[in-house]
Amino acid sequence: MRTSEPRASLPGLARAALLLPVALAGMAFLACTRGRPSPERAEQVFRFRMHEDPPTLDPALSNDQFSEAVILNVHRGLVELDPETLEIRPAVADSWTISPDNRVYTFHLRDGVRFHNGRPVTSQDVAYSLRRLLKKETRSPRRFLLEPIEGAQEFTDGTSDAVRGLATPNDRTVVLRLARPFAPFLSELTMANAAVLPREVYDDPQKAYLRAPVGCGPFRFGRWEQSNFIELLAFDGYYGGRPALDRAVIRMIENKTSALQEYIAGGLDSLDETPDENDTAMMAKVGQEVHKYPFMGTGYIGFNLSLPPFKGNAALRKAFNYAVDKKYLWEVLIPGGNIPANGIIPPGIPGHDKDLPGYPHDEAKARSFLAQAGYPAGKGLPPVALWVNTGEGNRQIASQIQTDLKTIGVTIVIREVDWAAYIAAVSGTKDNAGQAQMFRFGWYLDYPDADAILRPLLHSSNWGPAGNFGRYKNPEFDALVDKALAVTDPKERAELYRRAETIAVMDDAVWIFLNYYQASTLYKPYVKGVVLSPLGEFRLPLERLRIERGTH
Amino acid sequence: MFVVCALLAPLLPASIGYDPYAQVAPRSVSPPTPPSRDNWLGTDTLGRDLLSRLVFGARISLEVGVLATAIALLIGTALGAAAGYAGGRTDAFLMRATDLVLAFPAPLLALAIIAAVPEPETTPLLRSLPHPSVGVVFLVLGCLGWASIARLVRAEFLRLREQDFAQAAQAMGAHGARVVLRHLLPNALRPLIVVATLGIGGNILMEAWLSFLGVGARPPLPSWGTMITEGQEYFLAKPWVCLAPGLAILLVVLGFNLLGDAISDRLDTRRRQRVA
């Protein structure tokens, strides 16, 4: 999943201007929650913060953490990924079988699963939802998840009216046949995009579902006040039992300082950002409520391999890598958040190689590679543009990299633009390499498999806007990643991924390998059942939370 | 004081051993570090000496303030003089153009124009300037700031044109340029000096505002506006990081405004007489 972390944010003045209305809205909000008549049992409400409105609530179109945070609580697919253990668990399907040749998946639907509108879920709904994701008109950025199903391409192209590999022998059974074995297929079905949707709602030409989604998950959709809040309500008919929470409120607060103040004031029960560790005054207030945990993601500076000066110059890319002091960056300058990276596959994912040498800070090596690249002491190298999206964190990272590279004689020009302009410059089009020579990017894995990072970001089939923004193409790397998909032995797969990673890191130095993410989130002590997911701070299984305040 | 700072800034690294770009905070302590004996104002978010950056930042502010005002003066005076002296259609045309420029919200227009030059470092002409990203700022501010000056000069010229000395010069057959340059302009100089002094303060403020929004001076340049943005996140915990540049802007703009007022008082003969 693409992330702008550290996230896109408004320019400074606008940010400052936001403080006041946020505070006012907060007060109004508190006033209104307090004003409600309390029944015998205190209402269980959980309020957490999101930076901005989710770009979409249509599962098929979702491609970011904010959208998924909502969708995964409103919807369910055939299977789900336990956000804590990362196991694939039954959801709408309560069991499934896989044929010995790893090509045929047969799902048996659970009894008693209902949509929020009360209608029981049938295998027809599953088939409808999967076809909807594949349909060309849906324009899903994640259509590729279902690509392994036999006949998927023909269906999307319109040359076939049905998906050959998708069958529903009866109301309770769904059979999916793959064109060839594809190891992460079940993982892909756990994603928000593969949610089971009621046809009567999602066939609406007016698209009312965009603002009032209907699913079969633990929460039904309440209200959405743009740029203010989204309210989710417990669904009494949830197959897993009614959640303990009565309501969950997602509040949009952009600015970190205002969000922290709001958390302290009691307007939020959880916050996905924590105070600067050096901020002793703030840490004294909330330090006890900080939860830190690693999660599956990697941050990097991408090189555009189609543009000079990086095109065909691995020595230059290695010089940049050695010049940047990742240890200082993550342990001193911006402490407490991230782990310096030695490569691509984050810890905890099969294939992560803790012995990969990577590029520890070494100025002498940086200088020698720079000379080898044809620019001794930086002579002859024009200023190189480093693109970042607006935000304090990004600015600080970019400035540090600028400073580090200056020491070996390289001039970096920082281009800080809003998220939309940034993405346009970085992704370009299939034929146009885009403008950005270097760009800061982060990637959270959608499921715990090395394929979920190596393929979208570096495989040549995703060249350009599809995710391989650096336009990396190495047939040897492609072949290893492809081969790993067809292999089912976990050890052998991990080994193939390690080899692929070594090529991209040590031979080709495709990025500046910056960090593996570590999340830190604030939770009030009265929030119980907290899940700290390696999938990111926005994987919040709200149905597991409950509020246990002392008597007051 | 401020001007002295700006002029002496290049000598700084040699004299006190600090370079505004060097990371001087110890590599083991997370910046910004608090004020200490070595770093009187502490260090910024990247561990660079705040005082050195502040002093260097004075150069950027002065550069923008003075150059933008100079450009505005040049354009404004030329157009105002032409309108005031020639009168008639020329006057009408130039004044409508001035109205047009005045009608635009200048800060927004400046923002838009500067945003449209995404890479001053590679733009011809700007590339040759010492600080390309600052160059765009003073060019744009200068080109947008002339309208009020043009009005002022025109008004002065309309008044002076009818006075005896100007009429006499014309009667003696002096040609237009001579009348304007030798007789009218010197007499219109007083209000211009006042406006220019105030304008420098205004432009410094504008530069800080643009840099604060991220479209002015680019990192690693130590513009005061950029420094405030960088320190913003630490406002509650380490307020000196953004208070220092903030105070600097306040003092300098205040200084220029007071200077402008003082000059205005000095030059105002009528008032002097009254006081006497």
C-alpha cells in the first residue's frame, strides 16, 4: 500500500489556521457527546484520529491506508488477515480447501452472515463482488489481485461475459480456479478490495454507496461529515457477535500538534502519532500511553533509472547510499520511529536478510564510488532534484540527505510539493519517465509476503505509474520473483526472495535504503483489547476494542 | 545593526568558526539542542547553529527587501512619471494598468507566479544568480509592488507640473526628459524615500511569508521564514527554534517602519515649522 508517510500535509500557514477550528470543533463535539442521555450502561465510544478524509470508501477503488481503515471495519471478504498474528482466518467463508495442484480453491460460506441491510449473504454476492473488481468500468487500481483467476483477463477485456475460473455450484459454495499456482492468492483475497458487497446497493448508478457503504462487517456506516468525522455504529447482526463498542468515531485532524492537544484534552482515545521523544514536557504527560511496535514497511529514496544522472550508473547510486548516514537519521535526528534499513524486505517477513551488508555510512567509500561514477568530488554533476511531498518530517529527512551528500560534493535541490503534484512528478506515465530524479517514498506491505513489496515496486511488469516508479528492469530479478510465486515450499521461496533482494540492493543499488518502519501509537489506558498490528497503525480491528473506564 | 550583520555575515565562519550549513550539534544528541556557550541560540532541527543561520538569514531578507523595492521603484517611478508628465491618454492608460495591478491580491498572485517556476535552479537567467530561489522572489515582488509607487509619483508630478519652476523650465524650451529628470523628479524624491523605506520592511515580511509557506527560499538557505516553518513542530517543546527568527523579523520590519516614519517626519517641512 502506498503511503506518504511522513504524511502529506498542508502548507504551514494553513496548518496554523487549522488549529483554531479544530479546537472549536473538538469542543462542540465533546459538548454534544456529553449532552446525550446516558442509558443504564455507559455508551462505549472509541474516537481515533485520521489525517484527512479517506480518498474513497468503495472497496474496489481503495488503495491507501485511510480508506482501508474504514473499509476493513465495515466490510468482510471470504477470508481475513488477522492483524495481530498475520494468519489467514475464515471470514464470510468458514472453511476452504485447496486442490493438490494448488490451482482450485473451494470456499464454503458461513451460515448466518447478513449484510447491514438485513439480507443474507450468498455465493452470488461473492461472485458479483469479484466480477465487479475485475470489470473494466470499475477502474480498480487493484484489479491485479484477481489476475491469477482463469479467464480474468478476457473478462476485463470484454471478450468474455463470464470469468471462466469463477463458479458458484450452490448458494453456499464458491470455486475459484487459477490459471497457474500462485502462492499469495489467499493473502490477496484478504484485502479490502475483495470485500463481499450487496449487489442491490452497489449497482446504483447514482453511486450512493460512496457516501453510505453497506457491507457485512462488524460496523455499519453511520455518518460522514467531510473533513470532520466519520461515525461507525455497531452492527447487531454481525456473524461474529455484536462488537463491544457502540460507536467508533474517526476524526480528521491534520496537524500533529493540534491532534496531540486534542488527545490530551480527552477528545481522542487513540492517536497514531506520538510526541517527539525529546519533548520531555509532553512525554511526561503521555509517555506511559505510547505503544511502539515494528510494522511491515520500508522507506526509501527512489532513483529514476530512466533519467540522468542515475541511468546506467550503479556506482553513482552506491556513492549516494554510502554518503547517507541512516543511523544518525533514525537514531538521533528523528529518534524513536524507525530502524535503519539494510535492504528492501522488512524484518519479520520471510526473505528478510539480516546479514545483507547494505550500505552503512562510509564517507570514504562514497567518495571513491563517486569518482568511479565519473564525478570525482562531485565535479561535473549538475544539481540533482529530490522530490518530497509537503510535511515537516519529509523536509527534515530531505534536508539531512542534502547535508550528507553535500559533504561528498553533491548538490541536492529539494522539491517540496503537495501530494497530487508529487505523485504526478514521480509516477509519470508509461512512456514518460516523470520529472523526479530522486523521490522519498514509503511502502507498507499489504500482506506478510516479500512478493507484496518486491513485485509492486521493482518488477518490470509494474514499470512506471503502476508502482515501479524508479523504472527498474533486471530480467534476472524478475525471473527470481516470478519463480518464487510458483514455489510453495516456504524455505525455498524465502531463499529466492533473498537472492532477488541481493541483486536489487548490492548489484543495482536501486534506491537509497532508508528505514524499516516502526509504529508508535497512543492509547488511553481505558482502551482495552488494543491490537498493535505489523500491518500499520490503521489496521484497527475495532470489534476487538472495549472501553473500561473506572467509576467516575 | 541589521545591515551590519548582513554585510559581515560572510566573515562569520572564519571569525567564530561557525558555518550556517554545518551540523555542529554533537552527533549523539537529537537536535534542536538548547542554547549553550558554543551555540548562543542553540541549534536548529538539523543541529546547525541557529545564530549563524539567523545572521546569514539577514542577508537573504535584506537582499529581497532592497532588490524588490529597487525594482518596484524603478518601474513605478518610470510609469508614474510618464503618466504624470504626459497626462491625457497616456495617463489614462497607465493608470488603468495600475488599477489592474492593484486590484489583484498581490500575495496570492506572487504565490501563483512563484509556484509556476518550479525549478529556479535550472531556469535560464535565474540560474546565474547566487540564490536562484530567492531571485524569483525579489523579481516577482518587485514586479508586483510598483503600482502604488506609480500612483504616488504621478500625483506628485501632477502637482509639481503646475508649479512655477516647472512651467518656467518648459517655457524656456527644455525638452521633456530634462524637465522630468532635472526639475520634477528631484522634487518628488522625498515621499519616494519614505515609501521605499517602508517598502523594504513590507518585502522582507512578504519573503518570510512565502518562505514559511515553502515557496520562497529553498533549503538549505537560512531564510527566516523557512526557519520558522522548521521550528514550528517544536514550538511547544523548544520554542527558541522558531521564536528567534520570528523576533528577528519583528524587529527588522519594525525598524524599517520606524526609519520610514522618522524620515517622513524629517522631510515634512510643514510639520517641522509647526514644531519649531
